[in-house]
Amino acid sequence: MTKQSLMKGTIILTTAALITKILGFANSIIMAKLIGPEGVGLIMMALPITGLLITLTTLGLPVAISKLVAEAEVNNDYKKIKKILIVSLCTTSFLGVFIMLGSLIGAKYLASIFLTDERALYPMLAVIPIIPIIAVSSVIKGYFRGKQNMTPLALSQIIEQIVRITSIVLLVKWLLPYGVEMAAAGVVICGIIGEGVSLLYLLSVFKWYKRKKIIFYQSVHKHFGKGKQILFDLLQTGVPTTGNGLLHSIIGVFQPFLITNCLIIAGVGTALATKQFGILMGFVFPLLMLPGFITHSLAVPLIPAISEANEKFQLSLIQTRIQQAIRIALIVGVPCTVILYMFSHELTTVIYNSPEAAILLKIMAPFYFLQYFRIPLQSVLIGLGKANIVFINDLIASLFKLGVIFMLATQSTMGIIGVCLAFSASVVLGTSLHFVSIHKAIGVIIKLKDFIKVATAGIFLGFAAFYSYDILHSFQLTKVILLSISCTISMFIYMFLLRVFNILPLQQK
């Protein structure tokens, strides 16, 4: 298994994520057409509960595994890698089965506490069996990240989406006559099928590699019995990461309840509140987060890359990798923010046939520019061994978000707009806290010249997008073609200017 550089790993994951996002958008379009905003809202209410359970199952071990495996690789300590795998798989497998069974037994009780719409019980029941599948796959994915080989992860993402879309087309249409809640449960089941097939692929690659490198199946009991120190090392990173994941999961569970009830207090009916929540979470957020797949792809190999450099005490290499991450986030964030803001109405209408989502997208897009930086900065902190700082920063930002939601969304003049402003304020605060934390730890050199150059290219992109769309509109083309041509022209100009300004290509150091 060839070790991959930070940039190569990012490119592989970015390519796969691009394909996955395209497939994911096809999936969301099909889902929106089949079950509508109300069905999407039911799914979005149910999923956070399962996210909470998965967080409890994995204990933050995937991130800890990638960090420890990368450090063990520096010392060629393959016995330690074997112990890490055995301890992690045994721990997560046991917890996965235990939590799944407990959740199935207590599903109605959980639903009565967290779900404002009782129909969301069916999607919640349908998604619970995914817990042990993700428990095992997360360990294997953490291993491949630690080995800094992103190819299996990339292919597994593509396989999962292809299987999911195929399943939705076949299953959901069959369930639609039984009600929107059953169709929503069908969508969730299709996700489980996709995850299952993806896990089978990862297991096949994992087994092949273990035959080549180290014998994994010998002395499982022996290694697990002597794995107390490994478990302690894993939990040192895993517990703060779990705390962070648990925080997001708990807030994710509480958030739908808070938002829908605040909207009801503001005078919105239950069905309309569910619909507005579905539009925000199912339509607006996928568009906001779609371009972020590049920075997410960067964040995955960034943790072991920073951890490896930190283990070798190579501060200059850490600074170089941070600069690479910031530059990539800047290059990706500027054009995506401009396009999402300018074409909010066209995008939400063409993709989801939901023009009412446009105002929400337009409000949030400028603030979510900082989200492109937040994820890589979080990975840098974890790689530096400061997962506890990530937890504290996210806790502050999340509590702030909930407070602002309660203050604004309950006002009849604000409603769902207040929710959007609360999310946006949280992103600004969370990103700022991460940046300050890194600056305190090792210092961060900000190259203002790069920001000015990219911003200038972004301004030209905006003018090109506006005028090309306006000129082409007279040719009576469809909105899909208009958007495609305008975005292509503006992006070509943007990339050309980046090349002229010597921002591209990104130098590998």
C-alpha cells in the first residue's frame, strides 16, 4: 500500500467526493420528487437521533485511529498497528450491537421525547440497523486514513452512492402508496443497503492488504488482553472527539425539536414548520455544503499529515501544510460563495423546484464562506493533539447558535429567517475560535496578498456570471443551460486570473 502525500490524498478524495456529490444531488432530486419537503423533513428529524447513537458507538475512534496509525508508521511499529485495529474493532463491534438492540427496544420512548412529528418514528426505526455497520466501517476507514492511502475510502464512497440511488428508485416507489412516512423510511433503508455494500468492499480490500503486510487474525485475544495502553491512547484523542461528536449529535437531536417548536410559537402550523425545516435542512444545506466536499476531502488526510509532522517536531512542515489548507479553502470558497449568492433563486428552482428556499440560501451563503476554513482548521487542531480544544470551541459555537435560534425564531417577523441567521452566526464564531486556538498553539502566518488576489478574481467572476447570464437570457435557453454556460464562463475567467496572479498551481512542499 503506497503512502500518499497530503495533496495526492486530497486530490483522490476530492475526485471521489465530486462524483459522490453529483450522485448525491441526483439522489436528493429523486428523493425530493418522490417524497417532497414534508418527507424530507421527517427524515431530517429522525437522522440526528441515529447520529447520536453512532457517536456513542464509535467513541471518536476513527479520528484517533488515523492519528495513532500515522504515528506508528513513523516508527515502523506494525505490532502496534495490529493492536490498534484489534482493540478498536472489538470495542466498536460490541458497542454497535448493544446500542442497536437497546435503541430498537426503546425507539418509541426516544421518539416521544425528541420527535415533534410522530410520523418520523418510521424513518428512525429504519435507520437504527445501520449502527453496527458504521461501527465496523469507521474503524477500517480510520486505518486507511492513518496509512495515508485514500483510494479505498474514495471508491467506497462512490459505491455507496450508486447502490443507494439504485435502491431508492426500486424501493421508494413501491412504498409510496403506504404513506409519506413509509416512503421516508424506505429512503433510509436504501442508505443502509448502500453502507452495507460499501463495507463489504472495504473489508475485501482490508483483507487483501492484511495478507500482504501483517497477519491480523492471529492472537486476537492476546492483543486485546494486552491492549489497555492502546485503548487509553485511543481514548485520549477519542474522548474529546467523542465529546465533540456527542455535542453535535445531541444538538442535532434537540435542534429539530427546538426549531419546529420555535416556529410554532412564532405562529407557524406544525405541518408548515416541518416543511420549512425540511426545506432548510434538505434543500438549502446540501447546496451550501456541496462545494465543501473539497475542503472535507482535504481535512481527512490533513489529520495524519499534521500528526506525522508533529511527531517529528517539524514545525515548518506543519506551517506549510496549514498554508496549503488555507489556500485551497480560499480558492474553493470564493467562487462557490459568489455563485450560490448570485444564482440562489435559479439553483433552488432548477434543482428542487423550491423557489422559496432561495431567500434562505442567499442569507446564509456569505457567512458559510468561513465554513470552508473551519473544517481544515479543526483537522489541524486534532493533528496537533488538541481535540479537547476543538470540543470547547464547538461547544461555545453550538450553545451560541441554540440561544440565537430561540431569540430570533420565536419572533413572528423572523421565523425561519432567524434560524438561518443563528446558523450563520455560529459558523463565524466557530471558525474564529479555531483560528485563534491554532495561532496560540503554533502561530499562523496569513498571506494577505493571496487573499487580495483571490478576492479580485472572485469579483471578476461575479461580473462575468452576471453579464453572461443576462446576455444569454435573450436567447431563450432553458435555465439549466443558462446556469451551466454562465458558471462555466465565469469559472474559466476565475481560474485564468488565478493562474495570472500565480495562485495556481498549488505548490507541493
